[in-house]
Amino acid sequence: MNVEKLLNPVKLVLVGANERDGFGGDTARNLLEFGNKDNIYFVNPSRDEVFGHKCYPSIKDLPEDIDQVIIATRKETVNNLLKESAEKGASSAVVFASGYSETGKLEDKKDEEELKKVANELGISLMGPNCAGFINLIDGITSYALMIPKEDRKGSVALISQSGQTCLSAMESQNMKLSYNISAGNSAVVKMEDYLEYLVEDEKSKVIAMHLEGVQEPEKLIKSFKRAAELRKPIVVLKIGKSEKGSASAASHTGSLAGADKVIDSIFRKFGVIRVDDLQELYSISMTLATWDELPKKSTVSIMAISGGEVGISADTSEQFGIQLPDFTEDTVKKLNDILPTYATAKNPLDTTASIAYDVDTYANTVKAVLEDENIGTLILGFTLAEEIYDPAIKYMAPGIEKALAETNVKKPILMMPYMENTRNHEYQERLLKAGVPILPPPKYALPALKKIINFSEYDKSKKSLEVAIPSKISEKTDSQKVLNELDGMKVLQKYGVRTPISKLAISEDEAVKFAEEIGGNVVLKIASEDIQHKSDAGGVKLFINGEDNVRKAYNEILSSVKEYMPSARIDGINVQEMVDQATEVIIGVSNDPQFGPSVMVGLGGIFVEVFKDTALYPAPINKNEALEMIKSLKAWPLFNGYRGQKKLDIDALSNAIVSIGDLAAKNKDSLIELDINPIFVYEEGKGVCAADSLVVLKDDTKII
């Protein structure tokens, strides 16, 4: 679908134009207020004119061809109007009507399928249905059904949302400056992913803000994320729907911990997409990134305020949200001591005292001194800008900021942070924005937002694989599956270079004794059954077995326990396995998402995986840097890295194992359902790893390649 034609039409017709409050009337007002009246046509057979603008009885009666039809009439009229519009040259349409798939009713879903069919046959790029339309603020096009303020909101943030209210909130906010504002609705024809793909390449849009409710075309989404990562264009996403109920029936530990939302979260991390939790954060981060010319080059921050109480708040909330406030250099301390009153202390966060806020030069010199400190990456100016100015401090601070920026060659990001939320003085907010200084909300919002921006600034695409193993076709999980017995599962791991213990499958008591003697030393006996995935729960594991009598006893006890646990279980035999040296237990697992394919999980293994739930998830394939990042993200990382004098573990070997399992998962994206290695023993540095237990679940009639 041609998004360019949809968002940049010249000749438009509004069908259903009227003067009432509502979609037909409000769209007419918007078109006349913001657009070129010579390129706008109204159709309404019951009226001669709307707001003084001529109305035509039908699309056929229009004096010239059109580029876009905006349909503000009932659902029943839409398909015929599309056909009439196509005859008049329309290549795009905006459909406001609701009552389609969003109702959940079968007949309404069928109506949406018919709408899609009609639009596709006509070659019409269609926005909606059930949408509020769009605003192209760069070119003054308002195919939009909700009344918007007359103030200039033109900027470089492109907003895409399935919610019309989200888009309206952005237009009503004095803080937002937009290039496009797109309310996509059901996205039946032109998908959310289509808009994203277009806007990633759009030079007028510096930042993309996205309110995403669901994914329809994962491959196109990933392609756009990858392109944005290559261009270093920020994508900020509010993704709703964090429920994990859908993963409750997963067959392994990995499946139970890797809900769909966690998969999406891991994909965002892979491509440097900034995920936010609400609209305030979506707007704040997007506008900050759009306002700044420079990203932070260091993760460190200085906060300077004119009150000791505000400095205390800044210090506490910075620690709470992981903001680094380093000490100033000796040179900066000297500069500040020369500038500030004798009763001020030159430390970070900085209480400048109120007096400097009433002198342009002094405030400028203070800002410049902190900006030029080599320890500082970002400067926060603490000040609550109110709508009504009673205290004149901002009248000196604003020119002081401008003066500091003009006099220094140092390019670092600056923002202003209030300590209470309120309506801000529009004149000074605009003045600060022009100086490149956005105003964020109070600390509890501002500092987590800044932390996410800093994380984005540190994102390095060269250390990422920038690939995701999307399934060849999207399908729901099915019950038609098979579980490999452990011996076959171990062979799969060996094929991909993961060390496993010596193992042999015994189908009799005598065979178990024979295999134990051949392996030598202590052995492990385990039930081999595709019906029993967690063997220890069934009493199907015996450790440290040595000698004929003990082998026979363990063999029979396992069979007895398993039959009591699950009488119907199909038993292949007893796996006699080398008893490898014990070490730190880790889990490596794979879960396969129907849309995004396999993701690899790593965490503390054994029984701890579900007790502590300290895991990291990442989409396959995975490179060495990504594997190491996964390990370092664990709360248990200090245990791997030689905590309190303990010997370091073989992190390199564990990273290699994670990469190998990622390769296995990516190559078998259409057959592998789940995989668990729990535990994989991680030995001291230089001594490798060993997978002691495995579970491999495949789709029926498939095999590992």
C-alpha cells in the first residue's frame, strides 16, 4: 500500500460534511481551518454548502478528479463510496465508521474482510476503519475527525496510534510538536507497520512515537526496527497488553516464563527501541529526543537547582532511578567557587542558591561551568515554570541559558525539570524549546525518562545481530507435538557443539548394570519417556549410583515411582548417564513465539529458575556480545564474575553455548516448539560447561536440522 499517497494527498473530498458537532462537522472545520480551500470538496446530497463552502450531491458530480476520499458516513455506505471515489481517481481513503472487527462479532469481522477486499481490488490505501484520521502538520493536511487547537503544533515527532484519543491528547498538549499525527484505528488495509516503515525513511520526522496495541506484520516491523537502528532514528513505543495468561500451559520452564510481552520486550532491546509505560513518558521522551541536537555522550548527569530542598529531592530520586551524579572536577569546583555565593557548596547535585537566578551573567557562567565539566554528560536545570509568572527568576534564567549556550563550544544536552506539575508559561516554554531545552515532568517521571534516553544513547548496533528468526508462516501453537527422549535431545545438543555427559539407554535391568560398568564411577539413572518432561517430579532421577546392586535398586525404584506418578506414561527405558562434576547450575531454554519465532532464555538453573525468576530473554539468532549482555543482565551476575573471592566461572563457554542454542533455534524456527537445558553446569574459568539434562519439544512430523 502506498503510504505516501495516503498521507500527502492534494485534492480531498469529505463525504458526509455537515455543520454539527461530530466527525462530519469537525472534519469539515479542520479542513477549512488548516487546509487549502481550493483543494477541498464537500459531498452531502442534503446541503448546498457547509460553513460557506460548496457541497456537491455526490462524488460523481465533482468537477475534477481527487486524490483522497474521507468518509464520515455510516458503515453501510462505505464500500460503494470507495468504488465511486476510485472512478474519480482516488488512490487513498480515510474511513471513520466503526462496527467492524473491533466488536468481536463474526458478522462485523466479515464486513471488515469485505472492506479490505474492496480497497485492495481498487488499489486504495485505506486508513481505518474505526479511526479518527490523520494530520500532516508539515503540509497542512487535516483528514482528521476531532477538533484540534489552532496553535502551531508543527515539529518533528511522528505519532502513530490505533487510538484516536491518544492522538487528540498529543494535539492538545502544548509540549508536543508533531510532523504527523496518525490515528490508524483497526488498520485493516494500511497497517501500523506500513506507517512505521514509511516514517523511518521520512526526513521530516526526527523521532517516531508509537502507541501499539498489537502486531499484524512482524516481519515488516522487524525490518523497520532494523532500518531505524541503522539510521539511529529513535522509535519510542507504548506497547500495551502485558498479560502472561497465554503462556500458562507451556510445557517447560522456559515457556512458562517467556510470555509474549517479554518476547516483544526483548526485541525492543535488540533493536534499541525505547519502551515506555504510559502516554506521559511517550510524549516526554519523544519531545526531548526531537528537541536535542546531541545525545548524551556520557551516562553521567548534573542537576543544578536554586533550592536546597529541591537538590535533596533530586539526589534521592536520582539514586532511586539509577542516575549517576558524579563529583565535579577540581577545575569546575574552582570555577563555581568563584561564581557562587560563599555560602554555596560546589557539589553535584548543585544548590546554586536563589540569588544567581536573578542575574543573567551569573546564571550563564554557572550553566557554562557545569556544561564544560568533562565528568558531566547531561545537565538538568531544576526549576518549576508556572503559567502565571509571579517570581521573575525565569526572566533572568532564560536569557542566561541562551547566553551560556552561545558562549561555549561544548555541545551537551540540557533539559529543565520542575518539582511540581502544572500548566507552563507558553512564552518561556517556547523560548526554551528554541534554545534546545525541553521541559520534562517532575523528577519521578523525568529521571526514569532520562535513564531510558541515556540507555538509547549507549545502544551500539555494531554489537547486535539485528536479525530475528521470524517463522515462515504465522500459526497459533498446536497440541500436535512430540517430545524427544533425553538421549535424542542430547544428540541434538552435541550436533550444535554443546558438551553433554556420556549417556546410554537401557531397556532392561541387566543392560543398565552393563552400561553403568562401561561408563565407570558414579552414574545417574533417569527415566526416558516423552510423557514425563520434568523427571524429578515423578521420582524419575537417581544420582550418585555405583555398583551393581545399587544400579538394580535404582532402576526398579524409578520404574515403580513413574508408574505410580503417571500409569499411562510411555516408557522408552532408563537413561544411564555419566555423573559429571557438579558446578553452578544454569538454565538455557528456548520458547517459540507464533509471531516472532524463537527466543533464548538464560538464568540460574535447577529449582532456582522458578523460585527467583532471574532470567534474561533474547530473540534468536544471538551473537557473542548479545549472549554476554544476557548473562551480565542477571541479578546473579556477581556469582559468575568471582563474587567475594570465589573463582570466576567460564563465562566465555557459557556465552558460546547460548550462541549455539540460538543458532539451533533460528535454523529450526518452524519445527522447534520448546527446549530446556536444566541444568547446564558452568565450571571455573577455562573448564567449560556441560548440559546435564535436556527437554526438546518439536512439532509433529518435523525434525532438527
